[in-house]
Amino acid sequence: MMGLWLMSTVVVVPSIRGLIEAHRTLSFEFFPPKSQAAASGLRATIDVLEKLEPDFVSITYGAGGTTRETTRDTVIELCSDRRFPAMPHLTCIGHSYAEIYDLVDDYQAEGVGNVLALAGDAPVDGSPDPGDFRYALELIDAVRERTDMCIGVAAFPEVHPRSESRRSDRRHLAEKLSAADFGITQFFFDPDDYFRMVDELAALGCEQPVLPGVIPVLNPVSVKRFADMNGTKTPAALWDAVSGASDPDERLEIAVAAATELIVKLLDGGAPGIHLYSLNQANAVVRICDRIDLQRGI
Ligand code: FAD
């Protein structure tokens, strides 16, 4: 897999789009640490996962900018210390143009070459958000205006919950992907949902690569909460099996086996790579990666 290219003293960060064009990619998602102890834990997790030679990792962003500094600092530390690019997530709802320009100018100056451009969500307490943005497409335009970063976007195989209809979801997604460089999906459990979305995008003339996001169900309660928020179907048999596991090892094995089975189907069907929601833990990711061969499926 490709690392950072050192040309004289200038480190050139590979674009994720370029990596996807070169081969099937493997990537991991982390959330920014909330304490010194959590930061040490994340470093230890990444020390383990680095051996799997990920093509890139991504760091989430708290809606409305709640993790603005920690996301930024984590990404910049990883980009300078590690052999793979780190991509910040960036949400625009609740931000002004000036705030977004400041942050992307900073990323550009620090040599962060990739960004995941997201809308985010309005405040949950129902208070009006004071921001200048409504949709991710506007954030893509703002990033393009200031930088030459490679831009990823979110895709929802089972349709975004705010979409008026499947048709409007796919139309807006095709427009957004065409303005960006690649997509990453919300997690899902039925591979047909992913392939149907890819076919619907192709029918709209959009062939941009979309990496499927896969989550091992280690914590069925919290994964179900996220799934319900996103309109993601959760297979009852998997939830029953994980919830009924007699000890943590059995639970880990069930979660890993289910995620591996899904990944194999996605790779066999032609997915351009796999993005694993790691939840900042190494165990499940290591076991899954031991069982798959990205180029052949398994
Ligand atoms: P958009 O693409 O703007 O779409 C939102 C809705 O608006 C959709 O229903 C779309 O169809 C509709 N729409 C778009 N354009 C128009 C238009 N012109 N007219 C009418 N309707 C339109 N959230 C975080 O807070 N932090 C994170 O780090 C984070 N990371 C994520 C990573 C991934 C891979 C994914 C899949 C999601 C992530 N999210 C994150 C969640 C995301 O911010 C929310 O799901 C948000 O509600 C939608 O973001 P979006 O970028 O898809 O929005």
C-alpha cells in the first residue's frame, strides 16, 4: 500500500481519490479523544492498526464544531507522524463561512490533503442554528474556493432520513458526488442496499467511487441507536446473537464473523475498498483484516 511520498524535504500527501484509483483501499474511522487518557488509548490503537497498512484513516468532527480543536490536532499529529494520510471530517451546519475558511486554510497550510465534507445536523434541542450553510454541497464549494484538497462526501445506501424521497436523495447525492472526488457510506448490513445505490447513481450518470462503511456490532445498544437515527435496518438474528453471547470473546467473534461476511460480499460485488468504523478499538478490526484479502475478497 502507498505511504507518504518524501520529495526532498516536502511531504506530499496522497489524494484518497488517487489511492482508490490505484487499488482497493482499506481505511479506518476514529473519533477524536476527549481526554489525555483517551488520547493515549487512541495512539495505542493506531500503533496496532498501522501494521495493517491502511491507505488512510479519518477523524470525525462534532456537529457544530464541538471537536474543532481535537479533530484538527489529531489529524495534524497523524499526518506528520504516520505512514498514511489522515482525513478530517468537517460539518458545515452551524458554522459561518469565516470559520470554515479559517479551518480549511489551516488544513491546507499543514499539508492535510483530504477532507470529508458533510452537512452535519441542526442542534438537537431545536434551537435555531446560526450558520451560513445548509447542505454539504455548499461546503464542497467553500473548500474548493480556498484549497486544492481531495474531497470525500457521505452517502446513505438506505436513503438519508431527511430526504423527501428515494428519487430526490439519489438526485442530490449524484450532484454532490459529481462535485466531490469520492464517497463513503453510512454503515449498513444488507449488501444489496449498497449495490442498489451504486446502480441508481450510475443510472444518473454518476460513476464516482463510493467506499462502503462497515461496522462490527460490538455494542448492539449504541449501534442500534445510530442505526435508528439513520434509518438503517438492523438484522434481528445478528442482534439476538450478539446480545445473547455468553462472554466478551464470543460477542467479538460473532461481530467479526458478521462484518467479514458482509465485506466479502461487497468485495466480490466490486466495491472499490472498505472503510471500517473502528470505534477506536483494534481487536475487531485486526481479526476482520486477518480474514479478508482486499484484492480477491477473501
Ligand atoms: P447533505 O448531502 O447536505 O444531505 C442532507 C439531506 O439534504 C439529504 O436528505 C439530501 O437529499 C438533502 N439535500 C441535499 N441537497 C439538497 C437540496 N439542494 N435541496 C433539498 N434537499 C437537499 N456527522 C457529524 O456530525 N460528524 C461527523 O464526523 C460525521 N461523519 C460522517 C461520516 C460518514 C461516512 C457519514 C455517512 C455520515 C457522517 N456524519 C457525521 C453524519 C452526517 O453529518 C449527517 O448524516 C447529516 O445529516 C447529513 O450529512 P450529508 O453530508 O450527507 O448532508
